[in-house]
Amino acid sequence: MNEKKKLQARDFITIGIFTAILWVVQMVIMYLGFLSPLIVAGYAVLIPIVTGIPMMLYYARIEKFGMLTITSIIVAILLFIFGMGLTGAPICIAAGLIADLIAKSGNYKSKKKTILSYAVFSLWVTASYLPLVITADSYKASLLEGGYDESFVSTLFTLVTPKTYPIIIVICFVCGIIGALIGKAVAKKNFEKAGII
């Protein structure tokens, strides 16, 4: 029985595949942020909704505790590598751990628990905003030195502030719910018939 609860090689393969998909999809969205600060501020809307489809496929394969937590740890490491620092790591990892616990409480089968779990997991996105909130001055300077237009940076720091950050968290959570619902609908319509899930 204990062996069945432990993560096996195939579980780690699943973690790797879907974490990679999650990261690639969100990176495409993040690169769109170069077009407008509005898109950057909209990551909390776009990423949870767009990644809802692959994440619901991932949830369909999760049967053991730890998979979502490991995914969040990998994402935290990737955020660090891509210049977000370690500031947001606790939020990112906590979101994955809590999401894992919620999904586990529904035995990884409950639709409501899965939706709630993904909404919580999606809060990792808010970690990417922390440099703008906690280290605003130094981060603004680094963006300007990195070649960003002054109007771009000014608009971004007007949209993302310590006052708007709690609102961004709420929006991200709500969009996580929307993303899960869309993801489940698409998965059920297109993938169940094909026998993928």
C-alpha cells in the first residue's frame, strides 16, 4: 500500500512533461508582455486561463500527493533563473503545496476540489509581480537599464503597486477558476472521446 502512495518513475515523467508544457505556454504569454505593459499587468488573467487546459490534463493524471508541489518548486527555480529572484519562491511553493493538499482531500477525483486546487495553484503567477512591489526602485532601474522604454516602465509601475497587488491576487484566483472550468470543458469534449484522459 505504501509503495502505491510513493511517486514512481512514471509520475516524475508526468511531472516533467506537464511542468514543461506549463512553462512553455506561460513563457509565450510572458514574451507577449514586451508588446505592452497592459499585457504584463494582465498575466494574472491570461496565464491562469490559458494554462487551464494543459493543467486539467495534468490533474487527470495526478493520483499521488507531491506532484503539484514538485511542479511549483520547479517553477520557483525557473522564475529565479529567469531573473525574478527568490522573493516569490515562498508564494510559488506554498501555492503548489496547498493546491496539492486540496486536490488530495478530494482524492484527486473531485471536480470541485480540482477547480479550487487549480485556482490556488495559479497564484504562483502573482509571485512574478513581487519584484515590482517589494523592490520597486531597484527593479525599475534594472528595467530601464535593460532597454525598456520609460513610458512602458512608468505605466507598468502605475498598474502594479502595493495597493493593487491584493486585487491582482484575487483576480488571479478567479481566473484560475475560469481556467479550470474551460480546461475541463475542452478536455471532456476533445480528449475523453479520443481516449487521452
